[in-house]
Amino acid sequence: MVSDTTPPGGTRLELLPYQVVLRPLVTEKGMHRANRHNAYAFEVVRAATKADIRRAIEELFQVRVSKVAVQNRLGKVRRSRLRRGSTRPWKKAIVTLNPEDKISLF
């Protein structure tokens, strides 16, 4: 797994396309966004940049990306009797495609 920090040398590790995209986010809101605005949501690796995400989506699905928006989602706090924990933080990418392109996965 790729860490969120850069190595001591200062150079960033190159992410491969199948390492960047973890899973598509299929929700009611996501389906509405896909049908109306041609925008699709994915969970991505936290170390990925917008350029990495754009390159990965274009390579994996053979489409042209016009815009990438990224959200860093914090983990939710969970409590159970005497214990306190949280879910893990994650990164969400909303990818808008060119009007003539579609992803058939959704």
C-alpha cells in the first residue's frame, strides 16, 4: 500500500492506474449525478493527486475526463459502551467526463 507521505528523498512514488481507484461509489445521489451531469464518484487512494486520478480513469475506462473534484472525508467517531473509536478517513473523487463519453459500470 502506498503511504500518504512522501519518502525522505522528496520524490513521490508513481501510482499505477489500478492502485489509484479503489472502488466506484454507487449511491442514489451518485446515480443522479451520473445521469444528469455525466459525473461519477470513486473512492481513491489518499495519496493520489488530481492528475493521478485523471490519468487512472482515462486509462482504466478509455474515456476523456474534463474535470476532477476531490474530497478528503474524515472518519466518523463511533462509541460503544466504554470504547471509543472511529472509522478510517478516505478520499472521494468526483470525475466529470466529456459529454460524448460514458462509463457503463454505473
